[in-house]
Amino acid sequence: MRNTALILISALIVPALLADKGKNYTKENVCQELSAIGIEKFKEMVTVLYSQKFPNGTFEEVKCVADEMTKLAEKCCKDDASPDCYDKGATEISEKSCGKDSPFPKHPGIEQCCTLQGHERKLCLASLRYSADELPSLLEPTNEEICTEYTKDEKDYSVRYVYEFARRHRNIPAGFVLNATQHHVRMAERCCRPAVKIPCFLQERLQMESSNIFLRFLSNVCNNQVNLKSYKFGLSAYYGNLLGLSFEEASAISSRFQSGLEKCCLQPQTECIIEELTSFQKVLCSESKQDAISEDFRKCCMKPALDTLPCVDDLKRQPRQYPHVAIPVSSKLCEEVQIRGIDRYLFVTGVKHASITLPVLTTVLDRIKSTVTACCSSADVTACLTEKESKLKKTTALLSKLDDTCSQYFKLDLPVFKTLIQRERGETQVQAWVHLATSCCSQRSPAQLCQKLTEDVIKYDDDTSV
């Protein structure tokens, strides 16, 4: 399979947005790839991209739009196709998207796009991206369930799995979805004939274990990259308490990691993320303080590059104190000579808390950052910070409460934990805190949901809201 084709197909999804020369160039390359990989693989690739783009769409709706796009490519790649075939077909599809009885996915915001015409409408439709909470991870079906579904409909089994997997991993490169699907379908083909063969499934699942662990890790970090507003500040604190790094070292490593994710997560091809994470592993394992890292960390670094990062992500973090670099909440945070003063303040604040997951931590740090940044833009910085000092202290104290809550959550049985929450908080706060703990204390918690739940806790926790 050639992952480069995915880049070109994504251009097909945004048709007619380039100048005439660009459109012809795109068409020629799409046609080359269509010829190289065949119509079925081409259609699967389009299905991945539309499943990620429209995760709320039904299988039938996504399949319909994928069929239309595949037919457009197939029709316009014929030798006798007219020069304007591609552009005309794209216009017709955009008009069909806006029809009252459109068979395509009903995407939030599509109505606004449909008030536009021509080029502007196609540009608007192409820019739509689903922004609601992440769908739950795809539960691994049992051997019997796989064989039942596979033998019932071998022809559509692959594309249905592509749809389900892609819509639940909508921020990872599409090539990984197709690779995972290829492995899963191979397992069904080998292990379901003539009956369910348990040893076969055990062997196949064991072979896929490493890649599945990596995909769960990648899906989590890409969701964080796409959805968390202050991800880089959370990452700095994360690497600070994981490795005991200074602010400068942690900032450099987190910036390196985030820039790779920013560049590659939403790209269709797999090569980008593989190259970036392989390069990052060398930075993480070779340029960190060798005398400060743990034996467990060294063991992670001995693994292949793409196995190292999930391994490191599972290591236990330690709270760190930086008494010599602690910064008071003062106007110095805003001075030009202290251009990274706010960043350092957030690092020193966040690195003390090792039980809080990144979506929760970044949500609170973003709140602190917004408060300080607003004061830095005010006419009287000192007066503003003095006025907001109480709020900043309460928000910082909330981090300690969240840290303690997640620590207790993993030590206690759920009924005992709920009793503890009820004892310490009023009735209106209990539900918000319990929902946050059960959803967001685990290492790879969902970014969007946990931002919302953290904001709910802030709202209900005394007077921490503005």
C-alpha cells in the first residue's frame, strides 16, 4: 500500500480550490495513484478520510460520499474525459451536499456553508471538521463476534471496520487506520475458516499487540495536540516531573514533541509521524540528563523507537519542587526581559502535581495563563495582579485538590471514594468531582471531555470561577 496516495486523495476531497494548473496537476496525480493501488484500496482511503471528517455520520452516509468521490476519480481519470470533468463533478457533489434530502453526512455547520455559492461553498464544506467529544475507543470484539460478522458479509467487512476504526481515531494519520484494518482483516481471513480457531487468534493478537499499544498512545497524544489549548505548558510540566528536568530542558523537549505532532497528526500519510517520533526518541533518550533518569526509563529507551514513547508514557511521574526558581505573582511576569516569565510560572506551578492527567492540568494552567496575560495587557499591571491574586491562589490550590483526588481515586474502592468526596464537598459539587475522577484520572483520558469536566469542577468549586 502506498501511503503517499492519501495526500493526493485529500486534495480530491477539496476539489476545485486551486488554480487551473494546480487542478490539472492534482487530477493527474490522483489518476496515477488510482491506477497504482486499484479502485478498492482507493475507495478505502477515501472512506478513512470521510469517517474521520464526519464521525457522527452513519456508515451508509459515509459510504455514499466515498462512493461519489471514487466515481468522480474513476470517471475523470479516463483517457477520453473532458478537461473540466473534475471541476464539474466536484461542483455537483457540493450541490448534492446541500440538497434537502442529501444522502451525505449531516455535519454541524453545513447549513451555513450552503448559503454560499461556487468556490466559497466548496471551500467552506472542505473546512468543516467535527468538534464534539471523542467517541469511545473501538472495543475489541471477541473471536466469535469477528467470525460471525466476517462470514456474514466478507465483501463489506473491511470497509465497515475502516469506518468504525477511523471515526474513533479521527486525529491520527489515515495510513495507520488502513494498516490496522489490513492486520485485522488478515486475522479474520486466517482464523475464521472453517471455524473459529483460537490458537490462530492468539498468535495474530500477539503479533498486533505492539502496534495496538502504539496506536492507543498516538491517538491520545494527537487528540491532546488537536484539542488542548495550552498543551505545550502541560507537556513541559509533564516532562519536568517525569524526568526531573529544569524549565529550559523540559520546555525544549516538549516543544520538540509538540511541533512534530502539530506537523503530522492530521496529515494522511504515516511517514511524517514515524520520522518525527523516531527523531524525538533520539532527543529524549540521548540528550536528557543521563544521571537523573531512572532505570525504568533506560529500559524504555532500549526499545525500538515507536515502542519507547508508549513505554515512557506509562512510567510513574514524581512531583517536583523548584524553590530556587519560584516566581512571585508580580509585574515581573510581564516585563519584556522576562519574556518567558509566564511560561516559567506555569511550569513551576504544574510540575508539583504528578497525579493529574494532561487534559486536566492544561485546562487549569490555561485558566491561570489567561488571568495573568489579561493583567499584562492592562493599564496598571501591578494593580490587576494584586486584584487577581486571590483568584490565582484559589486556582493553584485547585490543582492540589485535583492531584489529591486522583491519587485517592486509585487507592480506594469506588464506593469509599464517593463517600470521601461527599464528606468533603457539598451536594452540588459531588457529581462533578466524581465524574471528573472516573473519566479523567486515567493516564490517557479524553481531551475534550476532560476539559469540560474540569471546567465544571472549577465552576462548582467555591469561587474559583471569575
